[in-house]
Amino acid sequence: MKTIKLYCCGCGRDVLPRLTDGKEIYPHRPDLSALPFWKCDACGNFVGCHHKTGNRTRPLGCIPTPELKKARQRIHELLDPIWQGGTMDRKKLYAAISHRIGWKYHTAGIRTVEEADRIYGIVMEYA
Ligand SMILES: [Zn+2]
């Protein structure tokens, strides 16, 4: 069985998640049933995959907790209109955030709610 090492935000460490699908994760969403997910059985959190790419089971990022998911969503709601509206180029914006936090920024890479709050504050400066 295929397995990978992935950082789990709920466990606070690298784990060996189990590959499953939308039937288990979202039983009431038949439209998602065929999609791949990595689930951490220790805490029950999970992450989706880059399922539209050649490597369809490549995880989107680390395994978030529900709180972290919400915090990331808040960032996207603030971040996306900045580059969508043309105020700043998406690449430049991401590069600016990466420079400030010291790692290559992508929202799925955020590991803690505290980190998300800090990044939210940085994005606010560009909004
Ligand atoms: Zn976990």
C-alpha cells in the first residue's frame, strides 16, 4: 500500500496517513466520492490532493485541523481579491509574503493557527 510521510497539524508531528477517498471523508457528497484524501487515523483530520494533476494523490499540503482550515480560508478571502483585482501580481504577492515569513508561501503549508494569524496580519498590509 502506498504511504507517505506528512506533517499532521492535529498531532503536531510527521505521521504516516492512510490514503482514502471521498466516500469515507464526505459520505453525503457523492460528487466527491472518487476524490483521493490522506487521512491521519490518530486524530481523524485529513487533506485533499492535487487530483487534477498527473500525480493525483499528491497532497495539497500538511494535514490541517478544522480551525486551521478556517484560518486558511480567511487568508484566501483577504488574499485572492488583491491579485484578482490586479492591485498586485500574484507571483509578486506570494514572493513578498514568502520573504516576510522565511519559507515559500502557499496557504496549504501553514501549520498552526498562530502562524495563520501572523500571515493574515502581513496580507492585511497589502489589502
Ligand atoms: Zn493527526
